[in-house]
Amino acid sequence: MKPRTQSRSVPASPTATRTMVLWCPDWPITAALREHGLSPEHAVALIEKGEVFACSPSAREQGVKRGLRLREAQARCTSLTVLPYDPALDARTFEPVIAAVEKIMPGVQLVRPGLCALHAQGPARYYGSEDRAATVLLKALATMGLTAARVGIADSPFAAEHAARSTEHLDDPATDAVWVVPPGESASFLGSFPLEVLEEPELAVILRRLGIRTLGDFAALASTDVRNRFGAEGALAHLKASGQDHRSVVERKPPAELDVVVHCEPPLVRIDELTFTLRLSAEKFVDRLRDTGLVCTVLVIRLQSESGEESERLWRHPRWFDADDVLDRVRWQLQGSGNVEHGLSSGISRVQLLPEIVEDLSDHADGLWGTGPDENIHHGLARVQSMLGHGAVLTAMVAGGRMLTDRRVFIPWGDPPSEAAAKSRELPWPGQVPGPVPATVFDEPLPVQVLDSAGNSVDVDNRGLLTSTPAVFAAMPGTASTRSTIASWAGPWPITERWWDSNGRTLNRFQVVDESGAAWLLLLENHRWWAEASYD
């Protein structure tokens, strides 16, 4: 790999901090290809909110680009493989790259997945020069299959990043993978770049109106004038354009190993034996988090049997996990796997506890007078769950739907609200009951009667009109003592669900108030009346 060097005789700034930036082009695509086992020549597009977020080089050759709608991208490239964009996948797959860089050049700052920065002085002294240090870094990444990585070295992180990106425009990007901007030359190197690289669209619009088109034009302005006119954000952008953004590289602190792995020899087949074996490890897991000032609110439990089977589940907690909570989740996961006695088809040989989400301990500290009733309620419900199972204690949430029973969703205590139910609540749902909704919804609709003044059942004809005026409401069919006069009524409101399906429903909804002031929500379906809910 031949390093690219741009040089001019300009003195370096005494405060300049040489920075090396490693850039892996199309990292979201690289991560997706590795995750799904696809070849680099595959045409792939990552979709976020119905639009192309990133696409592979082969897809770009056929006209696919970022921002296209999904259908248009598929029309341009018929062989396009569509995958959802997962930012967590980007971070997870880039972690081994950071670890490999830290083995040979410590002090790495993760800018974002696919881009990292580090001080250039130390590696340059150790390997002899900045060019050699960059070459060593690229060779280390090549052993991991990352042959398209680029390195830029300059006086500031901003200039070094764009130096790395500039290698794509060279005559032979495959060999010219390093661009070194000599000390003091960052301003001249950035001078020809457009204003868009500053990622300040509002500032760029104003500068273009003033006749400023490039970073060099912007850097030629006096810094005091820029600060007075554009404020602190404009002054920072001016420093970047001038190659004087000498922000120091902030070395990342390697994350502490918070997960716990337990190997069971011999494999355990009974749940009580497994939980007894895990108790000390669960206490160690909680204590290790507490020593770092953290608590776990989302926990991943991985169970592996001696035959190679795996069971993985993510558990959430309304407060935070203690050792007993961890053991309960292990027990529930095994009981929910099928066989109540040992969950998997063979003995458990390995258990791993991974804190998926941790929060600061101070955010969950007890109040001045303790947690009071909330803590007592939680411990009581958790105790019931530990005895009867995870699904023995349920909480309710409101979802979307036309029928009231569809809008009532129960989830186990401690589980997060259902995302599907929350999203369905925002949909229009034509035909749903407008607010205020009834306070009491019956588990099963109750059979009732609605009669006219002659004692005949009221019905709705094919044109959606009532056959007669409702006059009498009977809560129990055939029982005259429960009949009451209807004081007012409203309806019908027709509802047609899945009209194209033979199992679809067609019904009419009414609101009725009897002479005692009791209000009811009634349904008329297949010439039969039902009470769906009552207004309290």
C-alpha cells in the first residue's frame, strides 16, 4: 500500500495535535454482509423507515443510492437484497476491529461504527514514521478481511477524517490507502472542499449567499468577524475549515466485563439443582454491577445444553435485578421452554448472564423516606410470580382496535409494553368508539334484548336503517323484571371487518341510556343483541 503525501512548506501550528483516523467505507453494509454470510459482490440495501439508508457498491452501480424509496430501489436493481438497518449490529461488529487496533496502537477513540481516531505521535515514533504506522495498521486489518480500510493523518481529527475519505478519489484507491497531510498543511488541504462537509446546512446556505463556496474561502475570513456574526457554532466550523480544530483524541475506556458465565460439570437436568448452583454466581453478578455504580434493568440469559441446544431470552425488570430476580428468570426461562422439569432436551452445561441495559445506581436509589408502598407491591407481585410462574401476574395496557376487547392487552408484570400494541394505538381504526370510552368492558359480550313499543326485537335492514324505534332494554333476555325503558339512544354505527374474508364480521354499534341513567354500549350482530360494555 503506497502512502499518499501532500506537502507544502508551511510551518506547523505549535498547538497542532497529529491525529490518525481509520475509516472503513460502507461499514453498515460490511456489517450486514458478515452477519448474513453474503459475498461483497452481492447487491444489498439497508432500509430504514422505508428508504435506503446504505447500499453496497454493486447496488450503486445499478442506480441505487441513499434516500431512495424501497420500491424505486428494487425497480432499479431487480436482484437487490433488502435488509433492515440495525445500528446495534454496526456497533457489535465493529467492536472486534477496535480491539484489534488497541492491541497494536492503544488510545483509540470510537467516533462511530466504521470510524475511529487515535494519536499519531506514539505510533509514528514506535514504527519509525506516520506512513509506516498507517501501513502496519492496515496490514493488521487486512488479516481480518478488511482490505478496503483507509487511513488519514493530519493536524486535526476533522482534516484527518477527510484525508482518509479522499483516498477513494485517487487513481488507484486499492493501493493508495493512506493519505498523510504534513504538519501545517491541513488548511491548504481542506481549502478546496465544499461547505457541505461541515455538516452545517443552515450555515452553508448563508455563506453561499455571501459568495463563499469552499472551506478555503470560509477560512480566509477573520475569526473574530465569524464569531460575531455566526456565534459559537460558526466559530467552531471556522476552526475546522482552517485546520485548527485541535480537539484532543479522547481515549475510550474498555468496557468492564460485567457478564458472568457458569459451566456446569456434570450437566444439570433439574431446575432446582441449577438455581442452587447459580446462586453464588447471581450474587457475584449483582455485586459486580453495584461495585461499578450500576444496576441492570434488562438482562439476557443464555442457556446451553450438552447436546448443543441454546435458549436465549431478554428479560426486563420494572426496577432492577437482584440475585433472587436473576434466579427466578432462569427458572421461568426453563419452564417456558417446553418440559417443565428441565426445559431443554438434555442437561444444562453452560449459563451466561449478560446485562443488556445498565443504569446508574443513583437513579434507582431509595427516597428520603424509603420507597414505601411501591417496593412492597413489587416484592409481593414478584413473590407471586416466583411461586406461580412468569405469566401469573399481568398488567394491562391499551392497544388499538375497533372492538373494546381488542384494545385490552395483558402483559406479564415486569415486561415492557408491547411495541406492536403501542403502535396500533396510533392508527386511525375507523369505527372505533370515540372517547370517553366505557369504564367496564365485559370479558365476553352479554346477551340482551332491545325491543320496540310493540314488544318486537329491533333490527337493522340492508340499507342500515332501524326497523323500529328502540323503546325497551332488557339486560336478561326473557326476564320481564329486568326490563327498563330506554330514555335515549344513538346509532347505528356500522362496522365491517375483513369484508373480503368469509370469516369477516359485519355488525352495528349503539349507545343506550335507560330510565335509571345507566348507559350501555350495545352490539347488533346477526340479528342478535349483545352488551359490549357499560358506562359507569
